[in-house]
Amino acid sequence: MIVEFHEGRTRLLKVSLGEGQEQEIPISGDARPYLGQSGAIRDGKLLMGLQAPDSWFLDPAVIDLATGHVTRIPIDTLGDSFSMAWTPDGQVWAAVTDLESSLWRFRK
């Protein structure tokens, strides 16, 4: 699987190793795969971080490679999801960097 930015849009490509032929997998919805992140494939499903237009963060998602249907995985923390993998029992494991912030006020 290759994620590339081409002509102003992000594309997900399936590339044949032997022949090098590209087949685009159209992704449903308005989220786009995050460039530079690899995903794990199991049973025709790809785990990948997606950048949705209504979120600042990379949301974990499952992409059905046969249909391009995207299912976002809800998580209970605000942050970016990286290094996703399938566990042996079919669950999803992901490293999440959560949002931490501070507001400072300086006075003279």
C-alpha cells in the first residue's frame, strides 16, 4: 500500500510488486490518509491514521481495501494515533500521543 499526494489530493494505492501496476483504492468520505504513516493489513482491512476535516488529530480508522469504506475508531482521549497494529485476537492496538497544554499569563 502506498499513500501519495498527487495533484492536490491524497491517494491510497495498491501496487503489484511483480509488475508495478498501480490500483487506486477510492476512500469513501472526506477523511484522507495521513502521509508517512504505515498501516497494518489483516483480512483485507487496513489500519491507518486519517486526517478528518472536523478534527485536529489523526484518528485511528479501518479501511476496507475491497470497497474503500472507512470506519473511524472512537477513542476516549484527544491526540494523534500512530503505530497501529492488529492484536492476535483481532483487536486494534495503537500508540496515542495525547494533547497536553498550558495557559500562562505574564504580568509586569
